[in-house]
Amino acid sequence: MTILENWQKWTSFLGQNVMQAESTGMPKKMIQQAAVQIGEYLATNVDPKNEQERVLSDLWGVASEDEKEALANCVIKLVQNKHVQ
């Protein structure tokens, strides 16, 4: 099973990496830009492995650039909140 097949493992992995980026002093804007790039890569190259990823993929597919930034920011907030719990 890859990390993308399990939503909780995926969000935990993302949360750990966001926290690590923040702890090394990476600017928030740079983290947000990386999240958008990851979203673009996943949308283009990876078939969603679960329902949550399918919803994100469908939203990403119809989103404008500004909306993609907003979605990426929401995912960052989601994984940060899950990582703190």
C-alpha cells in the first residue's frame, strides 16, 4: 500500500512535512507555492486512490489559479490541525 492509498497516512505525512518546513524557517508563501505545485503534479500524474482524493482532484480540475491556491491553503490548514491533535 502506498502512502496515497490511505487518507490518514497521507495527511499525516503532509502534516509532518509542513511542520518540518515551518521549523526550518521556510516562509509560509513558499510552503503554499509548494502545495500548489504538489497539487498540480498529483492532478496531472496520479489517479486518486480514495474518495477524499477524488473530491480534491475533481475540485482541482475545475478551479482557477486563485481557487487552486485557496484549496492548497485549506489542505495545509487541515494537515496542520490534524498534526496538532
